[in-house]
Amino acid sequence: MATERSEGVTEKSGPYVAFVRWMENLTETQFAYFLLTPALLLLGVVAFWPLLQTFQLSLFADNITGSATVGNFVGLENYVAILTGERNALMPSPFLPETLTVGALFTSALTVTLIFTITSVFFETLIGFGQALVLNQDFKGRRWVRVAIIIPWAIPIVVQGMIFYLFFAPNVGLFVGEGALSLQGLGILSDSPLQTAQDSTLIVIVADIWKTTAFMALLILAGLQSVNRDLYDVARVSGASPWQRFKMITLPIVLPTVLVAMLFRTIQAMRVYGIIEATNVGCNTLPSLSCLVISSFFGGTRLVGTAATVAFLTAAVIALVVMVYIVFYAQEDVE
């Protein structure tokens, strides 16, 4: 359809034209939210809706018959039982440590996950930052060095797990027993490192650092390459030392990128499961929050209500960590 205008000029009309005009009248902020709407809707379908369903299941008692169903409505009793330790006898491992001893800390799903997350993310960020600083320099063969750094990240987690299993497997491992680089004689590992919680934690952390440091290096490198090189030239002419250039130019500019990279890695580390199973350590030896959820749901007695409660508590812990990052990032942005 068309409407007549003065001097014989016609103007098109219809739903499509009205929609285009509506978009043209949007502010930049409104247009940005409009573009994000499909992603937010998809996120609501695949993330928030299952989370609400999980919370609903957590409000019901476990069905002791072993079927994948729930019992009667009990409200928040599952949360109280898990956080106070009343449910520990039925769960594969406790959510919170029963005592503050070293042994109890490595049998608690929450503390094992936090130890793994804090240690792995710290060293991945530190080593990745160093690799990014090296890769940001101009030198011969830089392209091949970048490829070499990415290789561990490209290796499937099953292959990675088998590599580290063979490193520490009894009788054949390079770092155990009669291996050429045995760590048992130095007191670093026990006789059965894959069956001891403390040793398994160290092995899994090293395996994760070996694989995921490249991810941090690539993200930080992207931030480094956005720094204006003229700033370094001015600082060099002014007599600034390499450390002063790093402290006053590189770190402040790249810090937001580092925080975002740490946020991504922290969320992934809080959900650690695959590397524990791939290295043949197993959730029985090294429980994590994801291990606890899966073991509770698929165990001999299917604790559906308990598994849903642990899953929702895990999501709450991750959300709390994300909020800490967001607050710190906002403070850096203001400064």
C-alpha cells in the first residue's frame, strides 16, 4: 500500500516500514537492548528455566525407592539438612567440611572445588599473563610459538586425562615409583597419588593449568594488542624503566581484560568434573560440587531432591563469585 503525498510523491507504509521507522527512532542504549533480546530469551530458555525447575525439585524430599522422582513437599528442609551436615550419611561426600582438619577439607565438595578454583585460576592467570607479554613482542618465529602454546588447549580432555594418568599411574608413571622423575622420594607424592585426595587435587590442578593457561594467554594478548604503542615510546623517552612502563601503562589498561578472563575461568573451574574422571581419579577420591550432584542423582539411591538442592547451591555459589567480580570490575572502571 502507499499513501499520496503533495506534488505526486508517494510514501510506502505497512508493518515492515513501521518497524524500520521504530528502530530508527531508538536511542543507542535502546537499540543495544533490542539486539540483546534474542540472546536473553535464549538464555532464559536454556538457563533460567532449568534453574527454576531445579529449585522446585529441591523443595521436595528424596524418593527412597530409588526411582528418578521426588517425594513429598518439604520446603527448605533439604537445604538445612545439607548445610548442617544432617544429610552427610546419605550423600557420597559432604557439602561442607565436617571439621577443619586437612583430611576433612579434602572430602568436602565445596572446599575441594574452592581449592581447585582458586589455585588453578591464580596460576593460569599468572602464567598466561607472562606468555601474553612474550607473544606481544616482535621476534622471529612468534607465529610458531603461538601455535605451540595453543596445542594443549586444543587437546581433548579425555586425551589430556589419559596423559596425566600415565604420568602418575603405579608401575608405569614417569613421576611415581621407579620413574625417572619420581616425586615420591622427595615427599611430594604418596605411594598411590591417584587414590589420595591431597595428591589427586595437585594432579588435577596441574593438568588444568597445563591445558587452560593458553586460554588465558590468548584473552590477555588481545587486551595487550589494544594498547597504544605510542604510550610506551613516550614513557621510554621520559626515562621510565620496563617495570614502570608495565606498572603505569600495561597493567591499568589490560586489567579489565584480565578480570573478564578470570571470570570466565572461575565459572568453568567451579563446574570442574571432566578432568577428575578423565585422569581416573574419580569423584569418590576427589569430590567436587559437580561430582556431588551427579553422584547423588545417578547413585544407587537416586537422591533427586538432594541432587537438585546441591545443584542450586552450586549455582548460588557461582553467582556470588560472579557478583564479586562484577563489583571489583565496576570499581576499576570508575577509577
